[in-house]
Amino acid sequence: MPWHVYVCDGTWAFDFAGWTREDDLLAVTREQSGDIESVLVTSDLTTFCENNDHRRPDQFWADPRPRAREYLTRFDGPGSPRGDQGAASVIGRSGIG
């Protein structure tokens, strides 16, 4: 099961801590957790949540998406006023899918 989900444009990654170069994020995660792998998420949110034991937005007390969107406005993306939307990736320990 993935345990760290982030969005990436191929160079920059965005997670709960804000923007970080993806190679730096992966290096720090490897230092803390050992052997890891990064996997591109190709499914929609509902399928991802169901396949990875994550709650879907409708399973929270209140819809978390408006709060998440507001949180994203606090961070200027690299190279643009609001950043670009990238592809989602997950980090998991090697051998855990």
C-alpha cells in the first residue's frame, strides 16, 4: 500500500510540506525509509482509494476537497504564479504495491 502520495511535473513534487524537487523528496524518503519505489498513479481518485485502502472524499464527515483546494492556494508553484498541475505519484516500500 502506498504511504506517501504526491503530485509531480517530472521535476517538482508537491506534498503536504509544499513544493520540493522530486529527486530531493525521494532522497530524503530513502534516507528515512530505506528501499522505496515511486509509482505513477494512472487510475481515477475513487479507484485509487479503493485499491489502496484510502478513504474516498465521500467517506469523510465533510467533503475534504474544498479544504484541500484552499490549502493549495497557499503555495506558489515553481516557475509560475500558481504552479502547474502534474501527475500523481506514490512512494511505497519496495515490494509493496
